[in-house]
Amino acid sequence: MKNLIIAMLALGCITNAQTTEATSDQTANQSTSKIESLQKKDEQMKSIDDEITNNKLRAELGSNSKWSLRSVVNYQGGTIQRAFNEERPEIRAEGEEDGVVGLSADVAIKYRTSERTSLNFGTGINVDRLFHRTFSESVNADLDSNKRDEKGNVRRNANISDPYAEFNYAYKLGGLQNYTAVSAGLYTDSFITDVIGREYSAALQHSLIHNVGNNGFGMAFAYVGYIYKDESNFDSRGSRRMESVAYASPFYEYAINDKYNFRTVFNWFSFNKRFGDDFRQAVIQQSMGLGISVTRDIFLYPNIQFLPQNRRAELTNVALSANINVF
């Protein structure tokens, strides 16, 4: 009888342990399932990549993550003869004016509001003469003394300024991949606000592309309005002047493989309207280079910029544009 009682107690302990273990496993599985479900809802938003297949357009659109860091970087270098020179000609002025070698970037926090839409809140970054100690004295002879160092050389200009907000929308209609951006910005850089007099900007941009085999035919449109303070006609109600820039730039791409493509942009239809004047067409310019899709979220475009109607080495500049998305 004693042995029977001991056996019954042992059996009860084993059964209870198995039940407890099963309940714990079931609870753990339910908890894991709930966590994965929450992660999917919060982080695994449906990708737009089934509709937007162009490498550059994807990088412009930004990461598929809900939150990410989005940047557009442009480096304007010297001529192909002197790519790392501190001066670059303004080729649209036929080389009659010297431009500034430098890097500019728009860096923004991106919030993906849906599969197709996102909001960006960012600012501009500019560094002139990135690889040079000072500006050229001849180009900057008219600058005041507070922009020079103790030796009289012009200081390198670097600033973080000009915050902006932007709304993006991507979609496919028929065989066309489309990307639209609407933005508004505030100028805070002292040179832009005090010397040039520019205060605000508003822009509408749209890009579309159609692929035929390895060939991509596209168009980039934009209208940008710049608001200036008119100090010559400023009264108690306030007075503003406006400058408008509009362009339509066809572009062509040939896919060498999934990573590389030949790319050229025809900046042939660019117009400027300043302070009540009629629209004036800018000098025709073209870029040509290699598109490199480093990853889905990083696209580089090293290129040269030249005048189709005046092809000369001293009027051909080097440049690099990059779309870089993190997270």
C-alpha cells in the first residue's frame, strides 16, 4: 500500500510538470506571435518597389522603412582639365563668370505615411571649396573684412541653414512610373537673406519614366517660386518680389546591368522669370555619366556637364550627385 501511494504521488508530479511546461510553451508562443504581429504592422509596411522599379527613382523616393534619414548630395567640381581646381566656370554664362566649387546637400528626417506617400523635414548644408583652404582672392575681392582671416584670405564658407518641409507621392499609372514632390522652405543663411534678399521658396517637382527593355525614357518637371523682400518699395503692409524658375528636362537611361546604367539629362528647356520680367530661356546644358545603384537606397551619378552647342574642355565641368538613405 505504501508503494502504491508513492507511485501515485510520483505520477501526479510528472503530469503536473508536463502541464506546466505545455502552458509555458503556449504562453511564450502567443507572446512571440503578438510581438511579430506588432512589428509587421509598424515596420513591414507594403513596399512600393513592385511599382517603382527604376533605381534612381527608388533612391529619390527614399527608404521603405517607416522612419529614415534621407539626403540628396551634389558636388560641383572644376573642369575636366582641372577637376580639383578651386574654381569652376559658369558654363551657362559661356565661361565669362567664375563659379564656386563646393558641396551642397539636403538632409531630412523622413516619415513614411503610407505605401505611396511620405513627409520630409530637413535642412540644407553647404560647404564651399571643400578641398581648398580659401576662396580665390580675385573672385571674392568685394567681400567685407569680417569674412577674411588674419592674413586677408577669404574664409571657407560652411553652413547649415534653410529648413524645409516636403510631401512625396509615388505611383504607377499605365506604363509610367511617377514621383511627385511638393515643398516649402525658409531661408536663414545671412548671405541669402541680407545680400540677395531671398526669404521663402515653394516648389512643385514631378518625374516620370517609361522603360522599354533596357531603355528608359523619362522627363523631370519643376516649378520653383522664390519670394524676395523688396526694400526699395517696402511699406507698412509689406511688399514682396518674386522670381520663378521652370524647367522640363528629358532624360535617357540604358541599363548595362542591375547595378550600372548610362544616363544623360537634357537641360534644354529651363526658363527664369525675375521681378515682373518675361520668362527668359537659360543656355542649353546637358549632363552625361554613369548611374550606380550601390544598394536599393543609395544611388550615385558621377557625370560631366557641358554645352552641346559649344563643346570645349574648358567649358566642361565634373560633378557628382547622390541619393543616400539610411535606416
